[in-house]
Amino acid sequence: MTRLLYRTARATLPVAVGGQGIELIDSEGRRYIDASGGAAVSCLGHQHPDVLAALHAQLDRLAYAHTGFFTSEPAEQLAERLVADAPPGLERVYLVSGGSEAVEAALKMARQYMVETGQPQRRHVIARRQSYHGNTLGALATGGNAGRRAAFQPLLIDTHHIDPCYAYRLREPGESDAAYAARAAQALEDRILEIGPERVMAFVAETVVGATAGAVPPLADYLKRVRAICDRYGVLLILDEVMCGMGRCGTLHACEQDGVSPDLMTIAKGLGGGYQPIGAVLLSGRIFDAFADGSGAFMHGHTYMGHPMAAAAGLAVQDIVRRDGLLANVTAMGEILQRGLVERLGDSRQVGDIRGRGLFRAVELVADRATRAPFDPSLKLHARIKHEAMARGLMVYPSGGTADGTRGDHVLLAPPFIVTPGDVGRIVDRLGDAIDAALATLPS
Ligand code: PMP
């Protein structure tokens, strides 16, 4: 019996005892291809010798120093590196221990910026349905995943939710990409005007939607329009790239492909590749200056922020991603993965959409391809697929659909950036077999 409470109470999980490259190994000696990088975390795979060496060296030098007293070399170097490669305008770095902490910090930065700049009436946050921003209360309030929010609703700060740019589900029949992108962005302006522009603080969005809807990239121009709307009304744009960022989509930041720079950007997962818990907020010089020239401090902080071990992991991972030219591999392998998925699954009557960017891909399943009706959520098709995949030595990240049809069950793939064409082929074969097997278990 385990004394641990993980996500699923009373679940029996295999015990991970080792890792090698793109595989994890359990205590029975079974190997699993980590085709989801855990939850889009393990961008370099497991036990990368160069990251381990950097961590050993840092541990020998200095494990911890509280940021109330000291900064540290790896934290400074990581911040330099992140700013050097950041979207234009993002000039400062706030290091935390994960994605939810990064989102919480970004929300509080936006709020304090408004206070420091004499706009204390700006407190409203607009975010999107079918999104995920973390499980702490502020991040959960921002997220638009109704299932995750339900039990905690009375504790959540009021947040306004608009529809995401989710072409497969929300584009009208016959509507062009351009017309739909414009309509999806217009929803933001409409909501700002409804609330009163002088009361809106920030708009928060995942550049590419991850866990809730499954690798949904924005259409061309959607984010440019969003950026222009935010600027028109003095609203800060927060892009959450915790899952889709740090190379996952083939560019270091997903928003590079949209030609947009946010005011605040959250990153985590691929930043440290799972070797240590680490996340960060990249913030504009303007926001930093408001704190520096105003009260002189950002009224926030965590005991483990800027942890030297975490920063050393981030620095090592980021060095390797650049040194080994892995972004180009993400783009090339992402195309092979997309093609492979379409070839293996594209004709299946239960596969509605196959999409994504780089090595961030998803398959959305539907009960009826013509109407796009999702499966009955109580069938838990996504969990059946995960089960069948694990039985075939494959880790994928599944998520359920909704009864109201706003999204179907989907399977998210986010393999390490080091995959080869052969690895991609094995992932596609095993996933195809797992989906077939899971569908065969459904009541007819
Ligand atoms: N934002 C996004 C977009 C995420 O995908 C996640 C994690 N899935 C988070 C925030 C929260 O990150 P963490 O689990 O590290 O707190």
C-alpha cells in the first residue's frame, strides 16, 4: 500500500526506477517511450549526462542560498541567457519553481504594475475557456477548464472567460481562417468594452493551448490582433508558455511564430527539462521600471525562488538545446510525427483532428466525425487510451472531453527534442495500436 496521495486516490502506479534517453524504466524492468515528456517537460529525455554533470558540479559548489541575502552565479547566468533570447521587450526574469507559481507571479506583477502606475481600478482579468494555467487558486481562477474549477469555484477570484481560437470546434462552416481569427480576437475587444476598458488589468492566454484542449495553435493573425487590442486599451498581455514554450513548438518561444511579444510571459516545464523544478516569468522593462521607480519592490517571493540547483539545471538544459541544434530537430521531427499520425490515424472514423506545432501534437477523438460530437465523457476514452498505451510501453498525455461538446477526448504528444525518425515511427505505431485497442473496449 502506498501512503502517497497522487492525482488519483488509490491508484496503483508503476514505480519509476531509471531512465535512459527517451525511455523510462520501471521496477519490473519494463521500458516506456516517454512520448509526452511526462507533461511536456522532459525535452532532453532522461539522465542526460551533460545535465547530470552540471548538477553534480553545482551541488559540490553551492546547493542553496536564500534570495533575501544573495543572488547566485547560475541564476544570474540563466537570466542573462533567457533575456538574450527573449521576445523583444522582455528584459527581466523572475525565477520560481514551476508553472503555477509563474502564473501567480505574472498576475500579481500585472496588478502591482497597475497600482504603481496610478491605475488601481484595473483589476479584471480576461482569460479563455478551454485553457489551463495551473492549479493554485489564482492560476485555477484564470484557467477555463470547468472540470478542474468546479469544486473550488467559491474560492476563485472573478475572471472573465472568452472563447479561445479553436478552429476545429468554433469556426463556423464556410468561415475563412482570416475571418474566424478576426472574430475570435474581436471577442476580447467586446469583453473589454463590456467590463469597461479602464477596469481591465490583463488578458491571459496560452500561445498554443496545451493540456485542456490538446495542442491547439492560434490561427495566423489572431495574436497580432489580440496584441493590438490590448495596446488600444492599456491592457497587459500575459502569454502562458509553460507548456508550449522553450522550444517545444520548434522556436524557442511559441509566440515568435505569431510575430507577437507579450508584456509578461510564463515559462517552466522545458526550461529545466524536469531535472529540477523551475519556472520563470519574463517581464518587460516597463513593468520592471514601474516596480523599481515606484515602491522599489515586487511584493511577492518564495523560499525556493532562484534556487541555484534549479537554475543550474535550466542553464545546462538551455545550453544543450542550443549547442545540439535541437530546435531544428523539433521542427523536422514534428513534421514527420504529424505525417505519421495522419497516415496511421487519419482515416479512422473516430479521429476528428490531428494538429499542433513542432513536437507538440494532439489527436482529438470524436464519436461522430461528421457532427464532431465527442464521446460520452463517462466512457473515459482518454483514460482507456492511456491504459492501452502504457501496456504497450508508451507514455502519452490524455485528457477528457466535455458533455457539452466544447471539446473531445484527446491525446497529447510531446516527446523529447532528441527523437529520431525511428523513434517517431515507434511512437506512431504504438499510439495507433493503443487507440484501436481502447476503441475496441467501448460498449457497442
Ligand atoms: N500553465 C500551463 C500552460 C500549463 O500547461 C501548466 C501545467 N500543465 C501550468 C501552467 C502549471 O504548471 P505546474 O504544473 O508546473 O504548476
